[in-house]
Amino acid sequence: MSDSALIRLSGITKTYGRGQAAFQALKGINLSIGAGDFVAVMGSSGSGKSTTMNILGCLDVPTSGSYLFQGVPVERLSRNQRTLLRRNFLGFVFQGFNLLARTTALENVELPLVYRGEPAAMRHAAARSALQQVGLEDWEGHSPAELSGGQQQRVAIARAIVTSPAVLLADEPTGNLDTGTSREIMELISAFNQKQGITVLMVTHEPDMAKYARRVIRFVDGRVERDSRDEGGV
């Protein structure tokens, strides 16, 4: 891939602990991801996929190597600068939804805009638009306890895309859902990728969900074992 890659990892290593207790989670990861790509990241527990995603999401830093985001060397950024990158360019969807229990769907979706310091009127309008995009325009006043698992994940997706991120990082987004709901969630994520050009990086254990991606990267023992592309997707 050319130097215009949205994301480029070069020689990324990550070691936890020291001396006899040291564990090398990543052993020299090289990856290039273009804007608008849809990548499924697979591998068994301990393979390094989650560590890589944490580094990509600016939730962790590598021990060595280079991480370029839009040409910016992320490993050289301060903690506050990484927070700003995460806040302005990245959206996150988790297996456990991670919604605030005592707040409404609308308030949950507004949260990233609160962190940005956006005025209330702008937050409300953007959150309502995001909920409409995931088909929950009539549920904005409901709490997570009043929503099904699939609806909660839709709220989480709305929260992730309300800031119009460049990249959506999804960690097992269908892991707590039944098969039919999983397909609905994947079709929704695919639509944001195809219609809005949001780059999607998704960790999954499920081959059926990985089929929605155009590219599958498989990790084994801290290395990329296979990187295959299927332009068709599902």
C-alpha cells in the first residue's frame, strides 16, 4: 500500500513485565490500512489481536516500532494528544455495550460530544440524528434496561458514529447477541463503512461475522500469520 495509508504499523512490539516475568505480546507487527477499508481481526486468546487494537485505539502504547495515523507518529504523542486523537478520529463499539445504566439512549449517544465540550443544542441534534441512523429514533428516552441486547448495541454504534469518526474500532460487537441480531448489527456496521466511508477494524472470533469484512487479518503468537483480502464481502 502507498504512503497515503490511513494507518501504518511498522515493527510494532509490546512487552509486558520485566526480566523473568517479561511477556512479549507483539513480536514485530507490520500493517497498512487504507481509508474506507473494512478489516476483521481474528486469532485465539493471547494471539496479540487485542493488544494491537488497544494500540490502534490509543489505549496503549507500543514498546517499540512506529504507528502512523494520517502520517502522524502516534508513539511520539503525549497522553493528552493521544486522548485528542481518540476523541476526534476514533469511535469504539464493545462486546458488552458499555452504556451508562442510569441515563437515556439519547444521553448515552451524546457522551462523546460532552467530552468535546459541544453546546447542548448541537449535542441533542447530533445524537438524535445518530439514533435515527441506527433505527432507534423512537427510543431516545429509554434507559439501557428497557432495551434489548440488539437495541443496546445499536445505541452503542450511534454513540460511536455521532462524532463522524475516521475509524470505527469494534471489539466483538456481536459476541453477546443471537445470530439474527448479529447479522442486523453487521449489516448496520457495513452500511456505515460503505455509505459513509468509515474505516472499520473489527475483532471477532466468528467466521460468519468476518465474512462482512473485505480483509481478514489473523494473529498467531504475537505475529500476523495471514492477511487476506476479499473485495466482495457479504
